Amino acid sequence: MEINRPDVLAEVTAAFARYERALMDNDTAAMDALFWDSDATIRYGAGENLYGIAAIRGFRNARSTDDLARHLGGTVITTFGADTATACTLFRRVGSGRTGRQTQTWVRLPEGWRVVAAHVSFVPFDFPA
């Protein structure tokens, strides 16, 4: 298995950037399009455990849009072969200064790269600049 094949790494990095833009713009349709449309998709959040794309969509459509802007740091994207990747990052919210971490598992599906599992949590420490 080839780790971080340059073409695959570029594809996943671009998909990760699209998701980040959608998150900053609160573009729920774009975020939904980048998650696997399945009951098996999981997103563990700072205060919620979401099982299935319907629950994830419901959360996104109901959440507050305050304090979405953030800065990333320590982002590491790793690809495994041609069809699987992880994306891990630390973030700092611009408004509140809260610090957190995010992990995504990406899989190449027939419709393209999709997040199949995600985790977001806040932490009581800052991340390196």
C-alpha cells in the first residue's frame, strides 16, 4: 500500500479545503455533499453523537451560525492507497477563542471523496501557531 501518493493526497487536500470553505460559509448543501449519504455515516460532535446522514443534516440545519469562523493549525492529511484517507486538524474559533480538534475519515466512493466518519471536540488548551 502506498502512503501519501501525491495525486491522491492532492485530491483529498482539495476535498478537505472544500469542506472547510463550506463550513465557514455555513453552506450546508456543500457540507452534506461531502459527507457519505448513508445511515452508516457517523459524526461525533462537541455535544452530540450523530448516527446517519439524516441526523447530521438535522444538526447542521438547526445549529447556531454564531462563532463558525476559525483558524486551523497542525493539519495532517494522510492517504492510504488510492481510496482511503484521514484528515486531522486543530482549530481556534475566531469569536470565542475556543480551541478544538477535528478528525475525518475520507473514502473514495463512486460519487467521489466523502467523509464517512468525523469527530469534533473542544479542548482546554491552545494549539501551536
